[in-house]
Amino acid sequence: MALTAPPETQALLLDLQALDTHLQQLAHREKTLPEHETLTAITAESESVRATLVDARGDLDDSRTELGRVESDVDLVEKRIARDTERLQSSSSVKDIQGLEHEVASLRTRLNDLEEIQLAVMERVEVLELTVEAAESQHRDHAARLSAAQEAYHAALAALREERAGVLAQRETLSASIPDDLLALYEKQRERYGVGASHLRARVSSASGVELTGSDLETVRAAAPDEVVMCPDSNAILVRTGESGL
């Protein structure tokens, strides 16, 4: 036996389909939120920004360690020069004096070399300190951008989900006013074909966008107003109204 329902009850399926279409659109919008794309892009930069900062700090630490070693060597040579100079001043042996003078001269050459190295490392440390400052500033800026992007995304997501909850509430109320057998058929066709109800307007099915053929129109015209008929193209329930052009 064919399923029947009053035309005004069948028309409720169009409202239900509109709500379901809205829910599908919300689901698509949630997956394609521009705020999510922005957040994804900024998040992808995080590793690069962090790596830049880690590398800069590592280079600075290495250079400071090297500077410490050079400064230690400078201190050691200066102490040796001071010791040998003192010995030189108190020595009366010509041979010892000659040896000490030679050693002091060598130490002063070594000290000059070390001081040049020290100066170069100090300059490198200064450059690296500026590099670290710039990397830290970039890291702070990135963290602020990331936080703002997260807040924007979560706000947009919350708004969508609030809207979805409202639509679901409307759907629940509307579904309660539709007979179980008609609702079950609608749900079955929607799950199987993607659309549960189609509005026949000016002989065109809204679900398929196709105008019914002559034979299909005759079949629809022959059906009783309360008979539930199916769209031959979309397999959705074909809802007839005063706009159907029958």
C-alpha cells in the first residue's frame, strides 16, 4: 500500500530538508574555516621559528664558551709574563736573563695573538647577541600571532557550533510533528541519496535540477494529493505544492 500523508504534512519535509541542508553547510564551513587555515599556517611556522631561536642561542653559548677559554689563556699568559718579568728583574745571571727575555718575547707574541682572537670572538659574541635578541623577538611575535589565531579559530568554531545546536533544536521540534512512517522514509532516502525531500517547482525537481519528463509528469498528476511520490531522478520524496505547475 502506498504511503500517504496530507499535502501540508508532506510540505513540512521541505522545511526539514532545508534544516538538514543548513546542517551540511555548517559542517562544511567548520572544515573550511578561514580561521583554521590561518591557524594551521601559523602553527606550521612554529618549528622553524623555534629552531631559529635554538640555533641562535646554541651559537651564542658556543662563542661565549670559546671566549671564556681565550680569556683564560690570556690571563694565564699575562701571569706568566708578570712572573718572568719579575724573575728577569731579580736575576743576575746573563744566561738566565737571555732565556727569560726570549721567553717573555715569545709570551708577548702569544699574548698579542690571543688578544686578536679574543677581540674577534668578542665581536662575534656581540653579533650573536643581536641575532638572539632578534630571534627572541620573532619568537614572541609568533607566539602572540599563534595565540590570536587560536582565539579567533575557537571563537569562530564556537559560533558555528552554537548555530548548529539551534538548527538541531529546530529539527527536533519539526521532526516531532511529522508522522513516523513518513519521517522514516525521508531519513532512509536522505541517508541513501543525500537528499530526503525535493520540491517540485514549475515541473522541475529541486533535488536534481531536472524537469520531469512528460510520462513522469503524468504519473505525478495521476497520484492522489495525499499519496507520497518519489522523484524519478533524485529518489527523494517529491513534494507537490501550488508552485509545482501540474
